[in-house]
Amino acid sequence: MPPFEPPEVLLTGFKERIEALSLQGNRLYIGTGNGNLSVYSVVGPADGKAYAVTHLETKKGLTRKAIDQLGYVKDINSLVVLSQSQVTLFDLPELSKPTPLPKAKSAFSFAVHTSVQHLYPDGKKTRPQGAEFSPPIIPVPSAITYLVVGCQRKLVVYSWKDGEAQDLKEAALPHSARTIAFLNPDVVCLAYEAHHVLFSLDTMSTIEIASASTTSKPAASIGNVGMGAFTGFGGYMSLGLGAKLRPCATNVGDAEVLIAKDNEGLFVGIDGKPSRKAPISWPAPPEDVSFVKPYIFSVLPAGSVPRTTGSDTGSAPGQPTFHSGPVLQIHSSISLQVSQSLPFPFNSPQPTSPAAAPPVNHTLRLLTPSPSAKSPLFMVSTPTDRTTAAAEGSSIWCFHMKPWGEQVDELTDAGTYAEALALVSSIDAAVLPDKDKRTSLIKALDAVSQFQAGEFDRALDLFIELNVNPAKVVSLYPETVSGRLSVPREQWIQMFGGPVPNPVQEASSSSSSSSEHGGDVEEPAPSGQAVTSAVGKASKRKNPLDAIRPSGSKDPETVSISSKKDKPRKDNFTRSVESLLRYLPDRRQKLLGALEAFHITPVQSHRHVSLSDTSSDSLRGIPDASFSSLTPEQLVLCAQVVDTALFKSYLVVRPGLLGPLCRRDNWCEVAQVEETLAAREKFSELIDLYNVRKMHSKALELLRKLGETESDVKDRFGPSITYLQRLGPEYLDTVFQYSRWILDENAEMALEIFTSEEVELPPQHVANFLEDVNPRFCARYLEFLIEERHEESPVYHDRLAKLYLGMTVDAKKAGDEESRKWAYEKLLLFVDNSTHYLVDRLLGMLPRDDLFEVRAILLGRLGRHDSALKLYVYELHDYDKAERYCRQIYQPDTETRKIFLTLLRIYLRPVAKTASDFLRPALDLIARHGPRLDPEETLQLLPPLVSARDVRVFLIGALRVPRFDARVVRGVAEARHDQVARKLMYLEANRVRITDSRICPQCHKRIGPSAIVIHALGGEVTHYHCREAFAKKLKEIR
């Protein structure tokens, strides 16, 4: 997975010694050891063509000695040149008017950094103090450029703000900075000869770097270098392995610097502390290090990097060989792993035999990336041999990075998802347009990889974060959980959008992943079955001595260990299902909310496509998106997948939770679930599932079959009755259908279905159904409505009366005297007590020659009391009931005050021909109810032959009735009124005289002009305030 294309030679045969490179735009500046500056135009590759390099000019003698370093200040469009320990600015593009920086003498290195900063009017990045109560201050973006020069034991800082030079800053240092690298616009790393420090440009002070324990590899890695590793050390360029290397410090991202110490690279943050736990390791100290985001380039000396296994054909067994030339090694700054190794020469095949002629050694140096650490990167190679260098000269190589998308694809195809994800995160969305899509894909594949490794919780958390289609997640499980959605392990990556696996790699990867990580989620074999897996076979292998050891004996060395066994750990399948039980409820809640927005409930599942009617590929093809963006049909399918998988998961690890799931609204696929529940005889859960899904016919049919096996009455009919009681009017036909068999076998219990208080069924429909079954059932139901629910509608009262009448007549026709008597008594009691039926309607239904007592009651309700009494007397000959009837309706001072006289008239003046003698009942009536009979009319009705002795009691009572003369009472009242009026007149005519000598009889003081009271009868006069005491005294005297 090399991230860079094969290197390309830009320039060859450059005879002068190259000391510095700088690339600005399409201009490549080359500084030589003679002080010359060559300028080349570099045009990037287009349409598959190579770089086009054109020599523009060479500035001879730009400096008197070698050019050590080149840089560029954009604000003033000037080239920075370090030569003879002096920093000089040259205007571009003419390179005229050199401007030496007088303060930057005795310089060893410099660094340039340009950034856009948001500054407040006072030039600071922070808001001024006390500005909270002032008008809002908006910071202004400004282009800030720093030129930091490391001089002899001091640091000089030049700066420009929007092209204007700022004040110079200096700071003394304990040592000279050999290398300078910016971490951010405010902090730089200074590399001394022996150690490194950080320097803050804001406070102009140093920050010590915290020491980290490093494990430097000894010189063993160098001690095994191949032959020719040390050739050419005496060359005129002094750039071999024996040359003294400059201290290395390279910026590798935002607020982070890489410091090379021996054969390890430490990452340090702006606080001076290690920013990463692990360092980067090299087989030997690198000669040069550079950074092209996000890769770290390092040049390793010849003989320090071993060859790969494929190129070791000519070495002795067990002895690795090393590259005879320098190696350019590329590490990923994300994973710190080697991404690409390029031994020099780059474009020639490596020798496969030690007998091959060793190539000419070269030095690789001056790794120079484009500005802002971007691709491409340039490098100089120079032969170490003086003669070869003079003849061939130096070469400049260009390393161009592969497109970001291609790099991400290669990492993804290799299964390094964490590194691929980190790489995508570091790429700007403008460079990678499909960044979000790739991120989601890699995260999903990473989740699958974690699932394969047994990290089920982390994998499912990622699936939740990515809104992965639940059908895909469920497909990772065996058929016991996922059913027909199950997908073989080797196809998981492909299912989530990954590459199609190679059959050879597929077998090796699956075996390695299952053996190393233990992520197999296959359901464990039941006890008693043979275990044929590789793990099972390995677990059965024992000590060879077990073959001759007697059965039952144990190894004495392991007896104590085996006696203390650890608690059995859960297998991967159980752990994976328990993790799924955390994932599915989360998805279920989100799905129910999304379905509620469309007003879709599980009851309406029959209106939507069924899970069993949808192919597995279609289910897995539902988009990985938020549920709010899915269509109603897709939401329904997802809900069915989730609830069905949840049901099967409960069945595997938590059977006790099946009941609560089945009792609440769910989207379980009934066709898949009912067979499983029935096979395991979980009929209660199956009935609850039918009930929730409104499949009441199936539930009631199952209850009927279960009830037929019970002998106890309550167990036989109770569950069906309870279920039917909860069905509402919308399932009336179902109630009628499945209550019929209960009515046929036990009508008493069956009527509880229709008299339940849980749900009220339409009374008229229920009555019609019960009447068709048996009129008695209907009558009992109507009695319940009238007596318990206090129904007053004439509809039900008329119907009940009609039922009683019909049953009475039918029983008489059938000769069933017992039934007729029962129905007739019910009819009499009802028409006598109820007041809500239509009397005339019922009266018209009565037969003319029967049911006279009912007719009498109805005639009485119509106010035809004489007709009712005639029926009692002439047809029924029941004088007690006739007399009782009169007592019931008699009310004095009303129209019924003469009801007893009417009955007496019927007795003594019969209008119908009859052989009965009514004199005796008439005389008994007169004797018992004489006060309620008018004496004169009664005497007129008596026959002449009736003696006074027969009516003696009646006559005495009539004579004893007190009669007062109205005139006497009026006269007595008037006399009394006159007496009182005369007495009042007498009292009002009395007069008293109050003189100055009149004394109060109570207090014996003169009355004078005080308020007085005249006491009645005697006319005594007292003070007003003495009235009560004197009145009391008079009362005692009298």
C-alpha cells in the first residue's frame, strides 16, 4: 500500500554541490556550495505526462560562500538566504537589492511561518479587559509572518503584519539553535546540539521539554551492516554515515513536532510534554527527516535497513541481509507504521545475489516538501565517490503522492480501517468531495472488523452511530437469531460495502481472525453432540501419557489446579446476543417514533408489505440513513426485522422477557414466531402475540383447542371468556362466533362475556344474537341491562316483555307447564314493576282469552281501573288481588279516591252474567275500607235485604266522624278579636303626669326630664334605665 508514486527524476547531472533547496509556486531554487543560485521552472504532471523542468537562470556569486539554507517571505516577496552565518533578503523575481539583516549575524538556521490570525485593535488575540460592558469588538483577520533566526546564543524574531514590518525582538539563549521548527504561530522548537527546547514567541521565553523514557536501540543494528556500507567516507562531500548530523526537529501537524533522538522519534506538544505514548522507531538514526501530511520521510543510512523476505534468496539461512545503499523510509504519522520503503537507487532492480556487483553509494539529503507540508517532496542524491560525483553530478528527485481516494481505498482493502479512518479525518473535504460517504463506509467496515474480533459492544455502538440498516446488523448472527437473513462470515465485509475478498485470502483471514480474536458468533452445539470445530479439537488434545494412564486417574501435578476451576465464561455467541439486546431496543424506540410520525401502528401491519414476502437482498438494501429519512414501507420492514430479531434473541438468552414483548405492541413477523412458540409450548406468549397483532381468531381457536383438553370448568372456559371480554365492538362477529361453543356447553359462564364491565358491546346486536341462540339467554341479558346498568330505554323494556310473553305462550302450546309458569311469573313481575315499556303496544299483543292478570295490570297503567277490576272479579275471581289493586292506586283527594267505591259497585252492580255471589266480598270490603267509602253512595248501593247489623261497623264509623259548624267557629273568633281590641284601647287611653316632685319607685330619685318607662296594668313610671329591675320586682310581687 505505498502512498507515493515511484519517484521521478526532475534533474540529473547537476555538477555543483547542492546545499539548499526551496520551492515556491512553480519555481525551484537551488543553492550550491559555490554561492550560486539556480532557478528552475517546474510544471506539474498533467494527462499522465512527467514533470516539465526548465532552467530559467543561474545567479553566479549570489553569495561569496556556500548557501546553507533557503526560505521565502510571502509578505515582502523575498527569498531568504543563509550564507556565511548571515541572513539576507533578496527581492523576487529579479533577486536584486540584497538586504542583509544586521541583527541576524552568526546565524546557524532560520524558519519562516505565515498564518492568518484574528487580532483585536490592540494587536492581541485575546479580548481586552473590561470590554464586557463596552460595544462588541470584532477581531480583524491579519496575515502574520515570522522569520525566526537562530544566532550565536540568541534568537532574533522578525515579523510582518499585512506586509508591514513590526518591531524586532531578541532573546538570549544558553545555546545556539541549530534547527528551528514551528509548532504553531506562537511556539517554535529549538534544536541545540545536545537537546531540544520550546520557545514561546508571545512571552519570549523557553519551555523545557519533559523527558520521556526512550529505549534507544544500541549499535547492533549498525553492526550488522553489509559490505560497502562504509565506502566513500573520505569523499569530498563529507555526507556519509560518519558525518556529524544536524539535530532534527520537524513539524508534523498542528501543535506537534517530531524530535529525532538516536533511532527514535519523539512527538512533543506545545506544552513541552510528549503528545503520543509511543515514539516512532528507526533501525538507525536518520540522516534527514521531513513531513508531507500525513507522512514522515526519513533517510536511513546504507546497511541499516534489512531486506524484505522475498529478496533474501542469496543470504545464508537465518542471516538477514541489508540494503547496501541508503533507504528512504515513509511512516504514517497516524499509525507510526512503515507505509513505504524505497531503497536507492529507486528505479533499478535490487540485487538478489551477494555475487552481484555492489552499486555506487549515494547520499540522500535535503528532503524539501512543498509549502505547508504538501506533496510533492524533493530530494537530492549525490554519489559519495569523488570521481563519480564529478562525472555524474547530483540528481533531484520528486516524490508525488497518490490521490487521496486511492490511498484510502488501498487502506480499506487491506483492512486497516483505523488508519484509513484517521487518514480520511485529516483530509480536507474540498480535496476529498466524498469524505463523509467514505468516513461512514470505513466506520461501518471497522465496526464489522471489531465484531469479528469479539468487540461486540463497540461494534454495535458504531452501527448505532452510523444508522446502519438493522437488517445488515442482524445478518451478522446465525440463523437462530437472524433466520434467512444470516450471511456467512466471509461475506460480511462485502455486505457492508467492502471489497470482494480473494478466495485464498478469505480462507486465511477467516481462520486467523477466528483463532486470534475469538470473534466467532456461531451458536454453541447442544450438550451431547460432537464438537467438530478446530477449537473443540484442540481442547481435546491431552498429554501423551493419557493414552496409557488408567481411566479416571488424574495427573498429580494438575489435581490441585483442576480442583479450583474458574467460573465458566460466556461463549462468544451468548455475549454477542446480549450485546444485540442492547442494540435492538435502541433501534426499536427510534423506529416507533418514526412510524408514529406516519400514524402507522403494528395493528396495520396487514396493510404493508410482509417481511416474509421481501427478499433478503431487498431487506439488506434499505439505505443506511436516519429513520426519519426512510419511506413508510422501509420503516415497516426495519421494524419487523428488529422486533423479530429481538424475539429470537430473548428466546435464546432471556426467555422470561418473551411475555412482556408479546404483550405490548410489536412488529414481530408472526409467521416466523408462531411456529417457534408453538413448538416450545409457550402458548401464553403466543396468545398475547395474537392479541397484540389483532389476530383474535387465531388466539381464540388456540384457546378453544387448549380448553378442550381441560376437565375443570374454569380452566376449560375461563381463558376464552376472559379473552372475549376484552374484545371491543369492532370484533363483534368474532365474539359471536367463538362464544357459541361456550353458550352451548355452559350458558351461565358464557353470559359473562356480554355482561363484562371492561368493554361494552352494542346491546341490540348482542340481544339479537342471544335470542337466536336461546330466548332465555336474551331475557337474562336484558334483565342485566335493566337491573344492573339501569337501562331505561323502552326498546329494551318492550323487548323483554315481548320475550316473556312469547316464552309464556310457546310453553303453553308445548305443554311445558313448568316453563310456562316461570315465564308467566317473570312477565307479571316485570309489567307490574317496570314503567318504561309501551303499555298499549304490549296490551295489543296479549291473547284475548288468556293472561287476564297481565291485561288487568296493563289496563290499570292506562287508567282504565274499572276494566282492570272487572277482570280481577269476573275473569279471575280473585277478590284479594282486586282489593290489593285498589290499595295500590288509592290516593285521597285525587281521581282514584273513589276506587274502592268502583270495586263495590262492580260487586253489587255486576255487568256480566256470572253465577258467583259478590255480596260477601262487598260486605268485607265495606267492613275493611269503610272510611275510604262515601257513606251516602255506599248505602245507596247496598241491596234492600242487607240489614243494619251486616254494616254495623261501617255505620258506627260514619256516625263518629266529627263535624264543626263553620258559623260557630267564626263567631268565637270574632268575639275573641273584639275582646283584645277593647283591652288595647283601654291601655292606650291611660295618661301620666310627670312633675318635679315625681319620684322613681325603683331608685327613689327624682325623675325630672329623664327618659321614662310606664309599666302596664298599674301605670308605674320609672327611669328608662330602671325598667328591668322594676319589672322584675313587679313580677315577684304579682
